[in-house]
Amino acid sequence: MSSPLVNAGRQPLPTTDWAVRLIPGLGIDVGSKAKLDMSWLANQDPQISQVAGAAANAGENTTASLPMRQALYCAESNPGLAEKPRRNVFIVGSGPFGRRIASCIQSHPEQGRLVCGFLDDRNPLGDGVVGRTSNLAHLSRVSFVDEVILAAPHDREMTLQVLQDARKLHLDVELAVDLFGCEPARNAVQRVGDFPVICLHREPLPVARLFAKRAVDLVGATSGLVFMAPVFALIASLIKWDSPGPVVYSAPRVGRKGKIFRCHKFRTMVRNADELKASLLVRNERCGPFFKIADDPRVTRVGRWLRRYSLDELPQLWNVLRGEMSLVGPRPHTLDDFAEYGVEHLARLDVTPGITGLWQVMARRDPSFEKAVELDREYIEAWSLTRDVQILFKTVLAVFRGDGA
């Protein structure tokens, strides 16, 4: 979930800001309940006020609705921040010093940080205090937090517990120290605006391997788009001949850390398929938050053929080229499926979604959503370039066998 720190006076590291974090997020109990103070988040960015107000009016206070709120916030946030990698931050301690740090972060948007709230064991909830330090596991998952800043803590046991929990969650931890006007030695500490901070733990990144993964994605996507251009043209002609409507179907999907993007695929259904979905929900054959039925009446004749050989996914090579998807990774879900997520399902959003993945080659016919999440976690925890190549090879074999949906 975390990404390398962007310091004042330094340029962001291009090889790590985009990097995919491989975080299992399974070492901490995330069963505790806590609410986010949406009104305080709204004050951090005026553009979220409308979204936060709608969520509050709807009474969406359940655990399952929190991930959807975060996705909406990402979609409605400042467009300038959305174009750059952003680090979500919790500040431990809501006293005057913690407030000054939050204000300083707001005053330096070029550093790419966004304060998601305060964790405080003493002050009451509200006015930015979104929970207690014991809620760190739950709230960091819901808010896709990358970094925890300890604002001059005085409780040794609490500090050690936060540090221990954050390490298990693979979060960066920093200690902000009030130096009472003393100037530290140059380069001895990092800075958040005008405040010196001491890094207690830095989550390591496999930068070289992630760079290689991105290089494979770029080469594979570019080659596919160029050499398969005649196939694209043929498929487009067949779709137009078979049924009225656009050739390419584009719809919002939920990507890494809850970021919403437009996912492209060849249209395999009738033009009003989305409107017909509600009437078919009772026939859903999947268990859990996602929808799928065999012999879907919305699928066209050409669409069935495209799905059988997974050719409908080819336009997603453009998403790969844009960095919104990878060749291999967990499949991106729709917004309505994502709205049904529990906190335990959010671990699959720690990495960039893919065109194919472990579930597609091992359990495509398994109706269990929990099985799919289990395979996604297995992929994330044991990720390697070698395994990506193996999955791609098995995917090609499945395509030639016609094992697609």
C-alpha cells in the first residue's frame, strides 16, 4: 500500500512512485469496527463535500460501504492530485503539534501527501479524529493508507504497538519530533514541510523486479496492439454486423488502491445490457460480491464466440499501456460488485489489476468469490516474474482450447 516518501526539495523517484506494492495485509486482525469522519475529510478537499454529504444522508455507516466511499473520494478528488502518485497519511496524535503537521501537509500539495485523519487515544472522535490507535489495521485498509506519522508521542507502549502493527501492515512509519527551535544537521532527518521527521521503518520495494514487470507490460501491450491490428479490425466488423451498438464497451472498474478507471473490452452483449442486469440478479451463479450467469441472454452470437476464446479482453492492452492494468494480476471488479466488498477483500486491491491472473488459469469455473480472493492473495504473496510468465503461458493454452467464459 505504501510508496516511497517524496521529500521536500527532492524529486519523486520515478521507479518507485508507480510501483505495485505487494502487501498481503493478513498479519493483523481487521475485524474491529470504526467510522471515518467524512465531514473532516470534506474539509481537507472541498470537492469531496458533495460526495461525503451524500454518503452521510444515505446512512452508509456499514463496513461494506466504507470501501465504496473511499473509491468515490478518489474519483472526486482534486484532478491535479489524481494525475500523480499520492500517499495517504494517518497522523497519530491530534494535539497542537499533530494539527500543525496536518496543516503543513495541506500547504505542500507538491509532496503528494493527503491526510486521511488523526488516530488519538485521548481526544474524542470527531474534528478529524477518525479512530483510536487500536483501529489502525481496519482504518488503514479502508483508507488505503501508505504512511503513519507519530506526532511527538509520549506513550511508549502505544508507540511500540503502532510501530508493530504498521510493520505487519507494510506501512511506512515516521516520527515527527518537536526540536524546540533547534536545527538538526543537514540530511540527518527527512522533512514534512517545515517539520523534521525521523524514519523508524521503511518498507522495502523490489524496485528492479517491478521495473522489469512494467517493462514486460509495455513491450507486451505495444506488440499486441501493433501485430494484432488486423484481428482487431476483423472483430470490429463482426460486432457491427451482428448487432447494433458500439464496437468497444467501456465501463468504470476499480483498480489499485480503489482508483476508478475506464476499462475497455469488445462489446459482447446487447446495447442495453447494463439496464437488464437488475432483472437477472436472481439468477446469479457466483457466490459473493460479483455477478455471472451461464447462458446470459444479453450476450450476442459473436459475443459468445469472443468470450469463448477470451478475445473480448484484447482492448485492455490499451489499459495496460496506460498503466491502469497489468498483463497479469487480479481481475478488476465493477463498482456495484466493489460496493459489496468487506474489509477482508480489499487486500486484492494492493496491486495493479490484470488481464489474466491465477484465478483465470486455476479456478475459472469455481463460483466462490472467497476462492478467487484466496488465489489473488496467493498471487500477491508469492509474486515473481517467473510466475507471471507461467500464468501468461497457461492463459495462451486456455485461449487456444476455448476455455473462456
